[in-house]
Amino acid sequence: MSATAIVMLLVSIIIVWGGLIASIIFLRLRPEVEDLYEDPDLVREDEERASQPHPFRDT
């Protein structure tokens, strides 16, 4: 392998693994919030839509 190929390999490894490590650190510091306010109108609309039959087309 040439020096350019080795450098590009190292850069790509650092980007991939660095992104993974950064994502893990971010999620540990700021976990997903689960107790958010839900709009009752949106919940009702979702329940109504779920009770209706699935639309389909005969093509």
C-alpha cells in the first residue's frame, strides 16, 4: 500500500470511530427525553386514523 492509501485509511477510521465515540458521549450526557407534553388533539387524530382501514389502490 502506498503512503497516500494508508493516510486515507487512517483518516476514514478516525472519522468513523470518532463519530461513534462522539455519539456515545453525546447520548450519555443528554439522554432522550421521554416525558414530553403530548397534544391531546394529535393523539386523538392518531387513534382515529389507526381505527380506520388501511387505504389501498387496485392498480
